[in-house]
Amino acid sequence: MSAILLSKKERMAIPRQPMPEQPPLIRNRNFNEVNLGYDAETAVREAQRCLDCPRPTCIDGCPVSIKIPDFIRLIVARDFLGAARKIKEDNLLPSVCGRVCPQEEQCEKTCVLKGKFEPVSIGRLERFVADYERQHGQAQIAVSATRNAKKIAIVGSGPSGLACASDLVQWGYDVTIFEALHEFGGVLIYGIPEFRLPKAILKYEIENLRCMGVRFEANFIVGKTMTVDELLGPAGFVAVFLGVGAGLPWFMNIPGENLMGVYSANEFLTRVNLMRAYEFPEADTPIRIGKKVVVVGGGNTAMDAVRTAKRLGAESATIVYRRSEVEMPARIEEVHHAKEEGIIFQTLTNPVEFIADEQGWVKTARCLQMGLGEPGADGRRRPIPIQGSEFDIPADLVVMAIGNGSNPLISRTTADLQCNKWGNIIVSDKNGRTSKRGVFAGGDIVSGGATVILAMGAGRDAARSIDEFIKTNQWESDTTGDNTIV
Amino acid sequence: MPRLSSIPVNQWNRPMNLILHAEFIAPDIKKFVIDAPLIARKAQPGQFVILRVWEKGERIPITIVDGDAVNGAVTLIVQGLGKTTRQMNLLKTGDYLHDIVGPLGQATHIENFGLAVCISGGVGTAEALPIAKALKAAGNNVISIIGARQKALVICEAEMRAVCDEVFVTTDDGSYGQPGLVTDVLKTILTRERKPDFVLAVGPLPMMQGVAEMTRPFAIKTMVSLNSIMIDGTGMCGGCRATVGGKTVFVCVDGPEFDAHQVNFSEIARRQKQFSEHEKISIDILNTQPDKAQHQCRLSKVISDTSLT
């Protein structure tokens, strides 16, 4: 293992290994994955760049505290399955996180190499290890041999629910995940496109959880099919975790938003991803193929939508965003990929009206130019409309990707569940406990729209808290006299 | 545990969504009784399910006609119009639905209004039936006006007669009941001294719009049940949005019933036709290459399932 003996200087001399990807003008015509992944040699070389700091700072940048230097050391030693096991001590879905985490804002941001050098490509290494494991037989995952009879209900099969379930099942709990749609994965299946996260990978991960003993119930809407109270009562669950995501698309409430050809990002992406509209008529769900597509918004969802539209055959696909590119919440990599693929960026622009053709289909997005004012509460400069600057962008398909509010389906049907004024469920810090005894929550339904890994972190925090609750049977309100014991 | 066929199973590998009974009650209109105990237990008048017929099928909303909590069965009545409903109507007793989820939407607001009129067109009569029953049970005098194109397409008349105080039937071609439209009957009823206190209309959009215009001058509370294109049915996609009272609503979670006098019908009519060209293509394939549009190839399902592990 001479590689391990490289000097610090030698390590720093190795350039950051680029991610092999499909050429832009080929990939913008197909739905195959953009990033092709490292091979073993490239992965080892990249892993050798890690200085194996005595006090690693990268771990602080990871919402689930993956033991990053440890797994990278195993890659250097070519023990790839061992590296996968090491990651899975903290993160059960590395093949997902290695693809969709904003590492540049997390672990790679706090890597000591960043600044003078480029940070270690931790995300790409995580992805390599996970893919290697999937292709070369499964690493063993420790599942508690003693099963207890405690039933836990997880509502929603997105990132927070999957993460919560994976911990609890390892600790011996009897875990059931309830999903409203007919397939599992939440935003990972309906939202994130095939070219960023292949469905086969997600299905593999979910199948793994099933093998570990997690029960999966599709077509089950908590709040409709059964309420939270019924789960806790007659159905015999001792705790419920609500990881239902932020699933209520925002619109701008401007004229013409209900014209034909105007979609929410959720609808557009769900038709294509979950319902496979790109296979129409092989698959039954249709989608309008736009020639001139306008996507409103600057987040990752907007990038997913605009790149999807391009792949479906759009002649022009344009991002319309009200601030400048600096303020865009999308990952740099996604913006970069989008530009390579020929996406047009129309920043400092905000639509004010959509105009229809004679048949009622959208044909024009009327927009205003924007300027930037003082930074707002979130530190980003606020967009200010420039009066009289109206101009038209031709558009036969418009996708509104300006974010999601919280879906009130559960809060409306669950007494004693406190929400804030935006409808987000209120939890006590870190442990995910809601105002209702035995009910926990995490992910976007608590935080508002955020990232996959933050949701997973919240799911795991809640898992620990659920374990503690079941072992102690203590709830904060028990002592304050707020008696909600069921 | 490989799944051996396209039969949907629950977490214990038990078959789900068995069609306990299926029969045509009129040309292209089929009644299904489906084993769905959890939905049956919760179903209330006015609510709907979303179903899929095969693994690449679209999700379509269908109104629940009856929820039998004792036997754990829901009754649906389906008119074969689009590809999915035609495909659904090929299913027989003993077959399985690929997916069914619900109950969705808000239940009809039921109270003792006094005199209630339930107006239904075509397959809408099946949807109006549970509401008529509930209105009657709440103490209303209930009048039913059933409309259909022709005699053979009049459905649920006996069931309506069993619960309503008065039942009128109209057919477009005059082959049964009164010739003409349901609105002709409504017009007569509105000339009576005792005006209705509540009107519900379920059926084709022009009919519902016609009813709305007729009751508007009398300021009679009128509700219509909208049938939008939906995907998830839980408010996630927003595809079903409509404008009611100048505001955007989501039919799946805010409805499906809305104040008829506030609804922007022309917008709904346009949005319903968004995919009519796609629908033609799908139906064409169903008619000319039924194997391609059907899913019965179980082999591919087994392969796709086992390749995951």
C-alpha cells in the first residue's frame, strides 16, 4: 500500500480529478445520467489528495457527520466495500447523496485544501463507493438481531422518511413507511430527473431497506386513508414520523397563470419523472412538448425543469430569474451543466403576465426588467422592478419553479399539531418532537424547501429522538401538564 | 420474494384491489365493486379515488359511488371515454386494479337545506346518487333530474327513485322520459311557488354551466362537482387548478365541489382539453394495437422486478 505513504507535498501535487460526463450536446438529447462517475483508478487518485488531517474539518460540513477521512482512507487502501460500510454507518443512501448533495456548500467547503487548492471531491468519492458496492455485491449492514414489537409509522417515503426508517429498523423497530403515490422515494422519484438520479439506483436503495425489514405501503394518504390519531390508536403505532415534504406549489398570482401550457414545476417534473411522460404513448401520461420553453425560478428545481424541457425537444429553453446569477439558489454544478447544454439565462427578469393565443395556449411571457436593491433578511440583494421596462419573451410552455409551501393535508386532520404561519410543523429543536405526543416531524415540512441531505439529517435526528421516547416514555409536555397522552 | 404477476400486493404479499364484481349497466358504462377496505371505511359522498390500470398507466380521478365499510368495498361507475377508462372497462370480476388511493377531496357539505335538487347528466348520476341519499337522510325534500343522451344511457334511476321524493328523466333524443335537457325540467321547477333551497349539478361542463346560469337570478345556493385533470390528487402538482371567485383553487384538495356561481367555466373547459390530441393517439393505439396498449405481459414485470435485486 505504497499509496498511503505519499508525502503531503506529493498529495497536494495531485490535481483534482474531473468528473467524466456525457458531452453536453449529446446529453441534452437524452435522459441518461450526465455524470458518469469515477473509475477505481481515478477514485484512488482523488482519494490520495486527502491530507488525512488530524482534526478533520470536513465532517463539520456534513449534516449527517459521515466519517469522511475514514472512508477516504479505505479508498486509498482499495477497500471499496469497506469504504461503503464506513459511509453507511452514518448515511444509508450514499448513492443518492453522492449525486444530489450540494457538497460545495457542505463538506467540500470546509475541506482544508479549499482556498489555496481545490477541495477533495468528497461527493464524487462517496458516489464512487456507493456505485462500486451496488455493482460488486452488497456490503453487510448491521441490523439488530433482536426485533422489538414496537411499531413506528413513517409518513412519506422521501429522504427524511427513508433516513429515519433506516436507523429505526437497524435498532430493531417494526417500521412501516406510508406513501401517498404509487412509487416510493418522494421528491427523489417525482422531482429529481433521471439524468441526475437514475431511478434504478433509487429503487435499489429502497429494495435494500425492504430487505432490512422496512415495510412499504404505497397508495396510502395519511390524513385521508387514515389519520395520525388512528395510526397512534387502533393501528397500534407507538410513534409517527411526519416527513411529508413541502408539496404545495407556489404560483405568482399573475394574469394568465392558469392558461394551457403553464405548469407548476411539480406537475411538469412529475409527469416526466414519476409518470414517464417522455415515453408517451408507450406510457399513458402525456406532456406538452414546448418549442420555446420558459422556466421561472433560479433553484435546483428550475434547473431540473429547464434541462428536462430541453431534453424533451425544446428549441429554446430559458431560465427567467428575478435576481442575478450570484443570488441563484441552484447548485453551481447544475447552473454550469445547464449552460453547457444550451440553456439561456435571462436574469434580472420577472414575468408579470402570460398572454394566450386564440386557442387559449400560452404564447408570450410578458416580463419586467429588475434591478437589485439592498440585501434583505436572507442576505441576498432584493430585486426591484424597473418601471416601464416591459418586454416579451415568446413561450409556448411555461414552468413555474418558484418554490413550494407546506401541504396542509395532515395538519388539517390532526388535532394538537402546531404549525407556524406558513404551515410548517413546529418541532422542538434537533429532536423533531412536535406539539403532539408521539408525533415527530422533519425535512421540508418543518424547514420549508431545503435539500435532500438536510432532510435526511432531520430524519436521523428524529429517529434518535423516537428511540429515546420509546425507551423513556417521556414527553416534554408530560411535566408541564399539557396532557395529550393517547 | 418475487412478485409473480402484475397482481398488486400489500406489504404482506397479499393481493390488493381485487375487483369483486364488474358489470356493464349501460353501453360503455361499467359498475365496479372493488375490495378496498381502508377507502370504504372513510369514503363520504362527493369524494373520489385516483386509480391506475397498469404499470405505465396514467392516474385518473373517479368519484366514489358507494363505500361499504362492512364489506370493505367501494363502488365505482366508469364510462369508457378516454384510453384509461376504456382500458378499465375491459377489466372483469376477479381482475385487479393496479393502484387505487383515497378517499380524496372534500366531502359534500350536507345539511337540511329544505328543498334540494340533484341534477345529473350521463355517468354523473352515479356520482349524484350518494349525495342525494345523504341529503335525504339529513331531512331534505330531494328532487332528482336525470339526463342522458338516450334511454340506454340512463343509469341509477331505480336507486334514485328509492331515495328521492320526485325523479325526472330527460333524454336528448326523447327515447325515454321527457325529451330535451335537464335544464328544461329545472326551468319548470323554478316556476313553482316553492323554490329550491339547494341545487347540485354533476355532469358535463355545459350542463353544469347551464344550471348555474339558471339558478343565478334566483340566488339559489348551487354547487357543481368539477372534474379536472389530476396527477397526485393531494395538492402537490397543481394541475387541477381552476378559478373560482377570481381565486385559483386546487380541485383535488379544495373541491371537487364549488359554488357554481363563482366558477370560471370557460377556463375549466379549455384546461380539460389540454391533452385531447394525446388522447386521440392513445385511443388509436388501443384500437389498432391492443397488445401494445394493454399490459398483460407478465413476463416483463417479473424480469423488471427481479433485476432490482
